[in-house]
Amino acid sequence: MRSVSLLILMLYLAVAGPAHVVSTYRAHPGQEAAYNRALTEKAGPVLDEAVRRGAIVSYQFLQQSMGAGENTHLVIIEFPSWAAVGNLDQEEAEIAREIFDQSFADWSGEFRPLREFIRSEIYTSP
């Protein structure tokens, strides 16, 4: 019965409309400018191409201006559906290889010295 309930939930979410993944990060001390540059120069072109291909609808990079500082950055990615959320890593890998001639591990690895991943959450419309 539990697997049937889970299947029904997954089917509902797959067709329920767009899903937004909100990921929070903390830039390492003294690395905020470098992280902002990496977002613009490395992540931006890959996500722009993902938008062009229809893998995602839109994205936004936000830097905290005020607050406690536990998170310095948000990355918000809008997907056309819940089902599309799981496909982004593969899509990013292909795009990073095409644009930067790098493997996904090398491309994504450039962010590790600049920031700490805090968490990701998925939101859908009520």
C-alpha cells in the first residue's frame, strides 16, 4: 500500500506544473567575489544553455544583503515539471563538456574551494 501511495504522489508531482529548486550556499570567508565570478562566468553559461534547450525554465543567483549570514547565496532554478528536476546533472554535464571542454566533475569541482553547500529544497505551486 505504501508503494502505491508513493507512486500516486510521484505521478501527481510529475504533472503538477513547475518545480523550483532553491539551493543555499555559504561562500568561504574572503571568497565571495570569486564565487560571484564563478557563478557568472561558469554556472551562468551552462544554465543559459539549459534554458535554451528547455531543460529548465529559468534561474536566478542571489547574494544575501542583510541577515544572519548562515547562507550567503541562493540559487533558484525553475524546472518545467517535477519530473525534469532529476535530469539537470546529466544536462549540465553535456553542456559543460560542450562549452568549457570539461567533465562535469572538473566543472562543478571549481566551486568547492569557493563555497559550502548548505541544502536544497524543492517547491511547487500550491
